[in-house]
Amino acid sequence: MAGVIMGSGTEAGATSPSTPSSSWSRGGRPGVLFGGLAAVVSVVAIGRAWAACDVGGGGNGITLLLLTPVIWVAAAVPWLVLHGTLGRRHRGATPVVGLVFTVWFTWFLVTWLGIPDSYPAPLCPGNVPPWWPSFLPT
């Protein structure tokens, strides 16, 4: 019988659950989910900050539209890396570290891209939108 390894009962080329590639692929679903969520939250918050502080002009929507898939991928890839490295030994810590990273990454993007410190904005004192929570640093 071609394609069957004698004695084990598995087909040639099939991966067992303990192979290293399976631990890497486990991060795909949460990466896509939380990466997409981070992208949407980041783009909406950046758009609101730009609108409140009157940053840019009519091209803001297109800029944000083009940024969305880049942010999505940039937020999803760390989940794959976490599941491939940390997930091998500490499966319970992987989602916690992934969520902490995703929240930090979202905050970083909003404060870096959404609140430009070099843009003179008379509508936003200190270039911080009025709706920005005071307990979050910019």
C-alpha cells in the first residue's frame, strides 16, 4: 500500500498533533480575530482623533483604509509567534500575553499615528483630543 507507513497506521505526510508546526498554526484564529479587532479599534480611534484635532484633509479616509490591512497583519503575526514559542511550554500564558500585546499595540498606534505632536492643532490643546481619557498617557 503506497502512502501508508507499516505498523503505525498513519498516512505518509500527515502531521501528528505534537509536531512543532501545529503549535504555530494554533495562533492563526486568535491572531485573525484580535488582529482585526485591533485594526478596527485603531483606525476608528485615529480617525476620531484626526477629526477632533482637524488633522489633514480629505485624504484621511483613504489613508485609514490603506492602513487597516497593515495594522491587521502587524497585530496578527505576534499571535502566531506567541503560539509557536511560548505556547509550547505555557499554553495558559499565551492568550494573556497575546491580549496584553494587542492592547499595548493598539494604544501605541493610536498615540503614535492619531496624536501627532508636530501638528499645530488649535482645536486640541497639547494635540490631545478632548475625548481622550486623562488616565491614558499620550
